[in-house]
Amino acid sequence: MTRGKTTGARLMLSLGMALWLSLLFLPFRGIKAAAVLFIVLAATIPFSYLLVRGIRRLTLHFSGLQQHLPNGRILSGILLLAVVLMPFVAQDYIIDIAVIAGIYIILALGLNVVVGFTGLLNLGFVAFYAIGAYSYALLNTKAGMGFWYALPVSVTLATAAGFLLAVPAVRLRGDYLALVTLGFGEIVRLILNNWDSFTRGPNGISGIAPPYIFTMPLDRLSHYYYLVLGFVIIAVVVMRRVEDSKTGRAWVAIREDEIASAAMGINTTLYKLYSCSFAAFWAGLAGSLFAAKMRFVSPESFSFMESVLILCMVIIGGLGSIVGVIIGAVVLVFLPEVLREVQMYRMLALGCGLVFLMVFRPQGLFGGRNAAS
């Protein structure tokens, strides 16, 4: 009886989603095309649940395979080898997208510390990204500092900004914290857009120099790809170590139950400050890499939608899951490029995909009980 009720509920949910998607499609192609889409979706959506179950079983099988390997090093080594050899077999277009994906992986890993580990909703994370990018751009164009000299200053400024924002904000919770971080992100963007004498306003800053290794400029995509890949590997290793540390466990405890954590002697305010500052550090690093890669920065690159995109990467991959966040970032960077030929519908397809994921697997692709344990 229970299975029959569950099946009926899923059928009604599938019909409702088919109707909703058809109504979204109606303004683009008209009633006839929307009706055809409804019929197709009503027939195919129930199979998507079976597909999700298959992916879940494959994930469990993958986890079991990793346990039989020596710490998963063989499989990790194969994947790493494929990533390292990509510039030798891929076109420049693919390499360019991979570089952007690497920068977003660092950003998403940073936001995962705040949202996934600590449970603090941050809707203005792009502000630290902008601070890191503009810090390097200004230090390079106005002070003549190279990438490696400006990088510590840029990440320090972003970290300090994260700490200063966290001092008044960490005492807030839920929607109030989200509004404060959202306001901070908009404040930073408006300052960058209106301070013409310093940031050149909407015109942005151009002529940013690429990084150098000794006397060799990293101005080729393949060279810059390896630079970003190196920082991604460092970020993943550090995140793994922090996740298993006392600090990481304290963050997860705060996320699960802040009152119980405080009762057990955890200084929740202090650890929240650690979380926000640590996350801002990685955002500043990603911003410096972005500015050095593009050699141009402008306020349009750091809008609120960037914060939403980074948050979607974390949610899709699974809150607290490092592997999931990496996959979420790669998917959301490569998917729009795959759908570029149907540019009018690609955001519609992306939105529909997010709805499907939240309905059938709300914990994300790799989220769940093992996400942050």
C-alpha cells in the first residue's frame, strides 16, 4: 500500500513538473509546441527518477571501489594524469574553459567552507573575489608589482575584508545573515563602479600583466592552465586537511547544532570568524588568478549573479562535499558552453536541471550523510 501511494505521488509530481515546464516553454514556441513538450515530458520524466537511482547506485559503487583501492590513490592518479595531459590533446577553446573552471573550483571550495561546513548562507561571496581581482590589478598597473609579489597582498586584503565583515555579521543567523552579505556584495560592486579616479569605474582596468616564472611569461593558455591546476590541487589538499582537523569538526558541529556546540565548549563566534576569513582567502586567490588571466577587470564581472552561480555549484555538488563541489563547478562552467548552440534556451535548460536535482536529490550529487563527516 505504501509503495502504491509513493508511486502515485511520483506520478502526480511528474505530471505537475511536465505542465510547469510546458508553460515556461509556451512564450518561445507557442501552444502547439508546448503541448507536444508536455506529452513528451509526461512520458519521460518518470524515467528520470530511475536514472537518478542509477546514478546513486553508481556513486555507492564508486565509493566501494575506492575503499578496495589503496586510499583511492590509483583512481585519483588516473584522473590527475588525464587532467595533466589535457593541454596536449585538447583545443585552446577547451583549455580556456578548463582554466575558468579551475578558478571557479577554487571559488566554490572557498564558499563551501562557509555554506557547506559552517552552515552560514553567504549571498555576497563575489565581493571577496572582486577585492582579490582589483587588488592585483591596481597593484600591477599603478605600483608595478608582479603577480607573485602582489598575490600575498591581494589575498591578505580579501581575508581582512572577510574578517571585518564577519565581526558584525556572524552574530546574525539565517535570512538576516544572507541580507547582510548580499548588501556587502552590492556595496563593493557599487564602489568599484563609481570610484572612477581609483578603479576607473565602468571602464575597468586593462593592461594587467600575466604572471612570470623567472623570465618566462605565462601568457599561453597551456602555461596558465598548469598554474591554475597547481593552485586547485593546493586548495583541494588544504581543504581535505582542514576538513579532518579540529577546526573543520568544529565548523560541522556549528552547522548541525550551534546551541549544542556552544554548550560543549566550542567558541562559535571565533570559529565563524575563522570560517569567513578562510573562505575569503580562497576568493581573493581566485580573483587574482582571474585578473591575471583576463588582463582586464570591470565591475560587470562581479555582479550578484556570480554569487548565485557559485552558490549553485556548491548546492549541486552537495553541501560539505569537496568532490561534489568540484564536479558542480565543472558542470556549471562546461554546461552553458555545451548548450551554446541553443543559446536562447540554455538558461531555461539549466534552471530546469536545477529544479529536477532539487526535487529528486536535494542533498546534491555527492551530498548526504558522508558529505562532511
